[in-house]
Amino acid sequence: MLQGKLSKTSTYLTIVGNVTNRNRFIPGHVTLASTVAMSFVLTCIMSWYLRRENARREQWAIDNNLQPEDYTDAQKYEERQKGDNATFYRYTV
């Protein structure tokens, strides 16, 4: 009889203890939230920067009367070593 009461009491204390003293994983949640927030901020900054860079390149193309679709294959071949700095290159945002 005493064995049954101890078993029920320990089960009750285990359940109540887990509810009242449960882990909240605060360091993990803070790390995750800060990582997501940083990703959002960096995405906004890069989006703004790349749009600004595309506008600058577009203005250069207008000033020099040389649009990206007007480049010949030979002109593109000459600038291929420049990579992202090629005058016909535009970022996709």
C-alpha cells in the first residue's frame, strides 16, 4: 500500500516539477532570434546597395550611350575577365 502511494507521489512530483521547472532554452532562442534579425538587416543593406550599384551602372550606360543589350560578343569577351566589374553586368535583386 505504501509502495503504491510513493509511486503516485513521485509521478505527481515529476509531472509538476517538469511543468514548473521546465527548461526555457533562453540562450538558444536568443541566438536564433539574433541570427534571424542579423540576416534580415544584412539582406536589407545588400538589397539597397545592389540597387544603388545597378542604378549607377545604368547611368554610366546612358552617359556613354552603351546599353548592355547593345554589346557585341567581342566586347563582352574583352570584358569577361572583369567579372562583376564588367560594364554590362547588372545584379539581380
